[in-house]
Amino acid sequence: MLGGIAAGPKGFDLRTFACGKCGHSFTTAVATDPMNAVSAGWIAGELKPPK
């Protein structure tokens, strides 16, 4: 389950998830706006659709 949300690097939130059964937890960065160019750098990559 989601344990908490904190501010992260620009364009990202740090979200902490925890297991209610074993107590294991981990924190990961999640884009606050997935369509924002800062967090979607792969859009500007070399991968292009076929012509």
C-alpha cells in the first residue's frame, strides 16, 4: 500500500510503498506529470516510428 508521498527531484514525487503483511517497504520516483518534457525525456530520443 502507499505509505507516503514526498517532494523529489524537479518533475518527480518520491512515493514510499509498504507491505502490510511483512513490513517490507521501498521508495521510488514517480513523474508528477508524465507528459511533461522534463520527466518524459525518452520522447526526444532517437527512437522514431517507421516511415
